[in-house]
Amino acid sequence: MKSYKLLFLCICCFIINPLVAFQQNKLDAAPFKKFVDTELSKLYNAETDFGGATIGIALPNGEAHAFAIGNSNVVNKTPMKPRDRMLGGSTGKVFLSGALMQLVQKNKIQLDDKVSTYLGKYAWYNKIQNHESITIRNLMRHASGISRYVYNEQFQIDIHKDADRKWKPEELLGYVFDEKPLFKAGSEFAYSDTNYIILAMILEEVTNTSMYNFIEKNILKPFKLNDVTPQVNRKIRGLIDGYNKKDDPLFPGDVLVNGKYKYNVQFEWAGGGFAITSVDLARAGKLVYEGRVFDKKLLPEFLTGIDAKRLGGTWGLGVHIRKTPMGTTYGHSGFFPGYITNMLYFPESKFSIAFQVNTSDPQHMSIYRKLFKLIPTIKKYISEVE
């Protein structure tokens, strides 16, 4: 009798909206989730794999599913949950680049505007590398010639002096003031978090609101990305344990002590700046790369990139574009001591996958490497069903 009720419900749905019913039945959720869970159980080895991972997949029909393997706490053997939250590192730039494209859409900014148009009035601005010539496009593409403040030796000392310090953007920029440019603006590629610190300062200058408030109002809330949380202090709701290399001179061992990060992760801000779940990151990638966060007409501009050099592929306006054996991918990766994150979107198949591991120790990356090998299997399943 139960099966007849289910059949009746499906028929009713088809009559009410045949197109929706057809699209949703093309890839049935239950068999897909069982398939992924089975594949994950095959790759995970409780004896040799350290920590755990979460996996989020946003399907062509818009449905999103969350999965997990391993442990969130390696001492207590606490099982990882599908919606456990980790620091997303540089994947947070996906949200800022989407927000900036919304401002382009509204003619609040232009991609080829010089940065000095917005920030030139500040006394510190002339100390920025290539300050006379850099544009918004240069910053978004990492073609500014501006150095990475996080690699400055003094910054790496200062971050530990006061674990609760609230960092101001201009203090971060101060670590690269008056340095020689890496190259002429627009001529080459060099990935730098500093670019996105400056971009967020422009956003706040134009909108007269904080970066976090703007992204919350215009991206997170409208698209119900409820598990994306700004990292504004040392204690973040729902953040699970993360593990770094024990002999790392800067960030050794367990990154949380009594539920608090060892120093104030607030400093990362526009360089990343969000604690996330894999499933919401997968959803965000699909939304941005399908032109739903901003006008789809801007996608060609967004996806036009420059040579990303040793990273491979090209770099667009906040998106890494690569040709792989699995096809073209758009995406972004992220690192923060204790956590590694990656997100990929496949435009030909219209699905995205994101995964996070709670270790950044190079000796304990077996799960991370295995997850990459799983992607072709998942893509093949989706392509065959679709």
C-alpha cells in the first residue's frame, strides 16, 4: 500500500508541474546518496587515515547533499558530521568576488577603475605597491604586483604577541608598505591575499557598510547559505578541531585550545574570512558560476582569465579556471592552519563538489588525496543519470 501511495504522489506532482517532476526524477536523491556513501566507505581507512572530511555536492537540479567520513576529534574519536564547520581559508574570496560583481552590475564600480579613485584620499595609500596604476580588475585577478602580507616575517611574529588583537585592514597592508612591486600592474600573476584586503576596503567605501554585512544581506541570506559564518574572533560557533604539523614553527599541533583558536583568526578578513560547511560552499560555487549571484551577462567577463603560472590554468575575477582530464573546472581552494578546503564546479555537467579536511599536516593528507580520486567516479554517475 505504501508503494501505491508513493506512486500516486509522483503522478500528482507530474500533473501539477511536469517539467519540475521530470527534472527531479532524472537523478533520484536516495540512490545517489547511497552511492556516494558507499564510495566514501571504500576509500576511508580507520587505521591509517588521520582526522576526517566533509563533502558537499550540489547537483544539476539544484539539490545539495552533505556527507562525512572519519573523525572531527582524533583523541576522542568523535565521528565527523556532514555539516561540521571548518575554516574555509581563501575560498571565502568566492563570496567577496560575487559581491564585487554585484556592484559592477549596479554601476557602483567599474572593473577598470583605478583603486586610487576610491582609496587615494588616505595618507597611507601612496605606500601601496603600484598605487598609481592598479585597477579593480588587477586586484581581482591577482595581477596587481602587490606582495602577500601573510608571508612577512614580522607579521608572523606579531600575530602571536596578542592572541586577541583586533586587526585593522591598514595594519595588515602596513607589512608591505613601500616594498618594490613584484611586477608592473596587469603584466603578470602572483596570488596575494593583500589584493582582496584592498578590494574589501573599496566595497566598504562604496557601500558605506561592512564587507560582512554586505555579503550577509546580498548573498548569504537571499540564497539561504545559513552555515557560512564570519570569523570575527577566536571562538567560532560550531568550529571543529583542526590539526597542523606538530613541529610547525608558527602554528604547531592542535589549533583549538578549549574551543578557541590559538590566535585571532579575525585578521584574515577579506582574504577568506569565513567558517563554512562543504555543502554550503558547493552550493555557493554553483550559484556564482552559473550567474545567479550577479547578472549572468557578466559571466564571460568574470571567467576571462590570465595565465595562473605554476598554479595552472587561468585566473579570472576571483575564480581559478582549469582544463582537466574530467573537463573544465571553475573553483577555488583554501588553507588555514588546521584545515584544507577545495571547491570545484563542472560547467559541462552543472554540478559542484566541495570538501574539507581537518588537518593541514602534510604527513596526514591521505584523505584529501583520496577525495580527488573520487571526483571522476561521482561525475560519471551524475553524467550517466542526467
